[in-house]
Amino acid sequence: MGTRVIEPQQLVFDHAAQFFMVSDARFAEIVNDWREKGLVEEWQGTVGELEAGGQFVPLPSSPPRYIGVNGMRPLADSLLMETSMVNVVRPCWISKLEPFNGMWHLSENGKHCGQFDAIVIAHNGKCANRLLASSGLPLIARQMKRLELSSIWALLAAFEDPLPLPSNTVTPPFEGAFVKGVDSISWMANNSRKLLKSPDNGPYCWTFFSTSAYGKRNKVPQENIPVATAEKVKAGMLAGVEMALGLPEGLLPKPIYTRVQLWGAALPMNSPGIPCIFDPRGRAGICGDWLLGSSLESAALSGIALANQVADYFQGGGARPEEFAVGLHQEFQPLKGHDIGQFPGLDSETQKDGVQNYQFTT
């Protein structure tokens, strides 16, 4: 849930999760609370599929899509103020987990960071794997190492004038599009319309996401992206935008601002399809959106599930730990539609009774 605001130009971009949807009653209750507090709203803009060459087909507006009122990041930040039970310490990089006398001792490069009854890993990728490698949690570590992640490039681009959208698109112009048939682009969204509600005044801020195949071919260390790679990716993605819109080569307006970012561990390519993993003997658990596929709703439901599992275990006095073990031996299954902006449920064989199983991956 990332939002970048570039001053003093007042450019704004959601550069990770673009929107979210609701299908679970528990998550619906949370979202209703966010709506009452003015944190989220329905995204009323047109969203659809854009074929290479400029053919646009709108998607149904139901079920509704939701966005953070001022971007996704402010919604994430607001969660910190929801409860006095959580003490967030940052910056803090836990580099070692050590079990001692029935407690977990956490440290940051030799500096003691406290001792705790249980630990939760709400992170994935190489950092989590390194942390778990010497933790004495072989079952947790094995499950985490099974996770395969895609790489996705994000291009943030601001234009002085509106993009020349295809003449066959809807009126008003679309605000988000799932791009098909273009090697370098899987999603594009007009943040100025979505977040600022400013259809007639520039600059026009767009977020573009690459396909996972393009991300894999152009993967580099995301902490230190070479300038040559950044320029190559920017040029390749802008060319993909031109192709998606059906514009002749060279007719895409030159952006007045660009930034590329690599999500090196972007989205899951496989998943156990369970809400959480918990090792009661090790007093350690894993939660995250990737356990259920990948979406804001998946993240929320995963956190709720693990919180309940940990609470039930400790309220039971820690007896019969095997009864509280979850997901330690669950097999992982491949996922379809790993590219940011894809609906895995768009395939015709998954449609039942005219209803498509939409799931937005974030």
C-alpha cells in the first residue's frame, strides 16, 4: 500500500496496490468502518481491459472497487492509530531470532530489542529466509522457502497534457486498464483522475506496471538499480504504453516526470491457499496476503486468522500444542495471473452463472 507524493509539483501516484475489493463479511465490516471514517471510498472511474492496438472493453462496476481517499499509503498509516495495544518501533531491522527460556530474544546487529512470548513473520523473500535460517524453526523456514515470487517494474510518469486515449474508449476516458497483448505492460491507471478528481487540469499522473515476464528479464538488485537499466526499462515500458494505446511510434507525449521502481519480490507465483501458518511448539507464525493469493482482503484475513490462532493457543495454557498447528505441511499450488493488475478469474472457464470470480492481485 504505497503512495508517492512528489513536491512541489504536487504529483501523486499509488505505486503498489491500485484498489481492492470485498467478498468476505469480516473484511466488509472493516471496510465499512474505514468508509465511515472517510479513509476509503468507491472508485467510480471506468476500469476495463485494453488490448494492444487500443481496443478497450469496460469491466462491470459491481462488485465495487475501493481506494484510499488520499492514496493507499494514508490508509496503511491510519491503522497505526487504531489501537493502543500495538507499539511500532522504526527504524528497526531484526537480524537475529534466539529462543531462550521459553521466550524469543530479538536483536538488531547485536543490539538487544526485547524478549517476547511469540513471533510473527509478516514478511517474505530473501530477508525472511535469512532470518529464519538460523532460528531453530525448520518447519516454518521450509514453508517460507517454498514461496516463489515474481518481479514487477513500476513506472510513475506525469504528462503535461492528457494521454491520447483510443477513440473507441468510453466517455469519460477510462481511469484504469488491464493491458493484454503487450510484453512490457500489464496495468495502467490515471492517478490524477482517481485520487485528485482533476480530469481537466494537468499534470496527468499515471502508474504503469510491467508484466512479470518483463520484470524477470530485467531484474537487478532493487536497492541499487543501474542507471542504464532504469533508462532501458523506462523506454521499454513507455513503448509498451504506446503499443497498448494503438499510437504510431513516437506519438506518445514525452513525460515531464518519471521514476522507475522494481518490486523484486512482488507477487506470489504459488500459494498454500490457507490464511496463516503457525508452529505452536516454536511459538511462531506467518501471515501475509500471499497465503491466500494476494490482495488487501487476503492480507487482512491472514492477520486476523493468525492473531486468533496465537490467542487461542496461549489462552489454552499451551497444552496439546499439536492441536494448534496450522499449515506446517501444506503443499503449495501454482497461481495464475501473477502480474499486478490481473484478475485470475477472467478466464471463461471460471465464470459461473454469468458472474466472474474477480480477484485483484496487489
